[in-house]
Amino acid sequence: MKILGIDTSSKFLNIALSEDEDIIKEESYLLDRKHAGQLVPKVMGLLKKSRVPINKIDAFIIGLGPGSFTGLRIGVSAIKGFGIASGKPCIGVASMDSIACNVSDKDKDVVPIIDAKRGQVYSAIYRRQGGLVVRLSDYMVLPIDKLMAKIKTQPVFLGDGVSLYRNDILSINKKAIFLEEKYWYPGAGNLIKLGFSRVKKAKKTNMNKLTPLYLYPEDCQVKKT
């Protein structure tokens, strides 16, 4: 089964192609959230380099965020277009889950923090258990001090919120660990690995249920799924 994974939730466009869970090719492009004109050409370029035509893709996986509202809409719309044109299944995976998979520590809280503007972050708390990264909290949007009150063990932080809130975090927890920037963003390969068991079972996709993970529903007038 050939799977195409795409994430547009951040300033990067991340694309990956796999044979089942084995990643064939993965690419990342810094587009600074200008995904609209580049997504399809970059996808087709990756497929051409991999010698896999679009009609040979068996399923599509999209990162649902949270993140850039515009980027998420572009990514989800593109995947829906691919799915409608091909009749192949499409599923969504939280981009934040993909970020959490960048941490290998097994005995610490894994805490992605994504800048949500307005002095808040998108976040959730994870823990690696065996070979899996398990989410222990709801997806949240909240100020950093309220997030810190929820963390009970030594945390590992990653995500673009680190550059904004590192000092605030250290003022509360001096033992906090911060990963470097190359680990801050969701990889499309991680999306494929996270969604593989679901996509194997997927048949026809209900496109109406494939919606971004918005944590500010009152602002963008969509319902949280």
C-alpha cells in the first residue's frame, strides 16, 4: 500500500511517501505558510522523483493541526481533492501527535508547544510507553503558566513556542529540557506511521468529517470534531 502524507500546519510544507509504514521519501520545504501555490507542485515533484504516479497512491493522510488556520484549510482541501478524484481513502492525524513523536525519552513528559498567538500555546502532554507515544491530556490552548501547572514530572519541550516561552518555562521549572529547532515541526513520515493502522481499515471517506483541529472555534466558526 502506497501512502502519501502531507502536513501544512506550520511554516513548513512536509510531504512523505511510504510503502506501508516504510518511508520511501520525505521532504520539507520552508514556505512561511504560503502553501497554496506550492503544495501540488511539490507533491507532484516528490512523486515524480519516486517514480510513483498519483494514480498509484492507495491512501492519503493529512495533518489536522492545530496550527496555521490558512495552512490547515489548504492542506485539508488538497487532500479532499486528491481523495475525491481518486476515490481512495483519506484520514487525518493531529499534527501535534507527529511533533511528540520526535522525542525519544521514555521517562519524561513530552510537551509540544505551538504558538497560538494572544499569549497562548497549543499543547498536549505525552509520554513514550514502549515504542508508542501516548497522549495523556486533551489538546489544549492556554497560557504557558497554566500549562506548567499541569506538568508533574521533568518535561521535554519542543515546538515553535519554545523560542517565545523558554525563559518563562525556566522561571517555573529550571529542570525543563528543550529540543533544538529541527525537532519542532511535524514530519509527514510520522503522520503516516501514526495513521497506518487506521488507513489499512479505511474504505470510503466521509469528507465532511475530515476537518482541521481548530482550538479557537469561536474565531474560525467551525465545530471541533
